[in-house]
Amino acid sequence: MTAPTRLSGSLEDLTVKELEILQLLTTGHTVKSIAARLGRSEASINERLRDARRKTGIGSSRELARLVEAHRAMCEKADTQKNRDRDIDLPASHDPEDELAPPASAGPPSSKGRFVMFIAIPLAASLMIMVAGSMSPSSDAPATHETGGAQIPLAGSWLLDVARLPAGERPRRVTMNLSVSLDGKWSTLVEIVNPDGSTRQANSTAALDGVPVPVSGNMDFIDTVALRRPSPDTLVMTLGKDGNPVSTRVYTVAKDKRSMTETIVWSGNGMQKQETTYFNRIG
């Protein structure tokens, strides 16, 4: 099985060595222990991690490692379900992956092919969700917004759980609205109500190609945003100001589709600070 059309700057661009290092990070290894394990220098390991972050647009190596691990687990789960269905002689369900997969080659897949395959499957599913219908949600799951019949877990209105923030940094209210147009572009509207009652807004419309687009509104600390969607329930947002990165934010929707985690990596003065916030669906 070969990968679908390559997506510039996606997880698919990662090499086998970069994936191996990222997987070791998820098991608790440090750069020093990875270097010792692979017989490489720490500088070499750091260089590969920098290359991986540059390719994907994700500012944190450990956050990137978490996303890679999530893709691997997703593929293992899908393979297990397919094997179970085959064992009990169930008819195969319609799967967007099947439409993208060419006939199997006669020889065994290469090592890189196996790594690319577990990344390509979620990427293919992400693309197909934009243009094809998917299974209807169960009766006890909240409805997700639709574009051309495709369900988008991230789409909708979200409310920040401000109670989890430090009292001195707590706004009155923060809402985020994500919507998807028929041409696949994502519109984002964020509104912050400050403690004194004043409001700030940021509005943008971008494709999922990682290309920065202008942000309108009165949040003067940002002027561009770039979007990527490495999996159906994950959105990576890179904010910039005057051509420089401000922060990278990874939004991940929970399985129940009612809550969303925001992992923020702030950039500035060569230093990075990571924090996590939480949203609840309100629409």
C-alpha cells in the first residue's frame, strides 16, 4: 500500500529516523538517552527533531511525538477491527481508505513504507471526510457540523473553561467558533471578554495548507494564522506577528465530541513555554 498524494509540510514528510526518535520520546526517553540508544550525538538528535518540527509546523517535539503516536494507535485500532470483521465473515464496510489504496505489490513493504502507511491512513481519512459522507452519529452523541455531507468533529462553537486558569489571568469569557465552507476552507472567530468587560476579536479564513493568511479584528499581538489538520479530530494553528511565530496551538477533540483540549506552545526570545487549556462544546 502506498501513500496518497503528498501533502506539503504534513506528517507524511517525516523520515523513518525522525519517526523513530519521536516514538522514543513518547516512551519517556530524553534526547540524551535517545542519542545513547541509537549511537548518535545529542546534536544529531536535536537536528532531526528540528527538521521534524519545521516540516509539520508544530513547535513542540513532544507534542509532535504525541500526534505521531495517536496516528499509530488509530491505525492499529483500524487494523484490529478489519481483522475482526474478516474473521466473523462480515461484509466489508465502505471505507474511504479503500478508494485511495492501489493494488498490493508482490513484495513485502519496506520499513519506510510501513511508517508512511500508518501516517497516510489518517491523512487519507482526513481528506475524504471533507468530500464524502461518513457514518451518522449515535443518538447519544452531539451532532457535528457538516460540509457537503461530511461530519467535522472540530466544527462548532466552543467555550473556554476559564475556571481552570489562574485567577490573575482569567478573562470573563472566551469563545471560539470553527466552521468549514464547501471549498474546504476553515473560518475561525475567537472572542475574548476581558475582566473589565471590553472585548477582543480575531477572525480569519484559511485553507489547511499551512500557508499564513491575514487575521482581522483587534487582537494586536497577532496578524496571521496558518492551519493544518493532521487527523479528523486535530487542528494545528500557528499564529504569527510581523512574520515571526507567536504560538502554535493544537486543538484535539475528545471521543465524546463534547470537549476539546488546546495545547499551546508560546515562542519568543528563543524560549518556549507550553500550557494546556480546555474547551466545552456549546453549539
